[in-house]
Amino acid sequence: MKVEFVDRIESRTALNRSMFCPKCGSHGYLVIEQLEPETDMPWWIRCEQCDYNGPDAPTRTTAIKAWLHL
């Protein structure tokens, strides 16, 4: 059986250094929410340039805070 993932993706640009990608230093990042299939940790942040992912989180705010501490 094939599983299809449905994500809501919001493109953002970092205005301060704390939100730059910890791997490549890029200013662009994506805020992603996985809508289908449902999961306990549907939020994460991804770098637009190098596709580096932050940790999964239960809320948008938690995902952003986790990205800040990478």
C-alpha cells in the first residue's frame, strides 16, 4: 500500500541571525506541517537551500524554538 503525505508549507526569510540555517547559513527556511497521515509531531523547519531539517515538534511554536537552538 502506498502512503501519500500531505504537507502545508510556508516559505519564510530570516531577518535575524538566530533563524539562519545552522548547516549552511541560508536566510530562507520553510515551516512545514504534515497534515496526512496524522502524527503526534507534525511540525518541523527545513532550510530552503540545503534541505537541512530541524527536529519534529508538536506545535509550530515549538518547532521554531527548536530551530533557534540548533
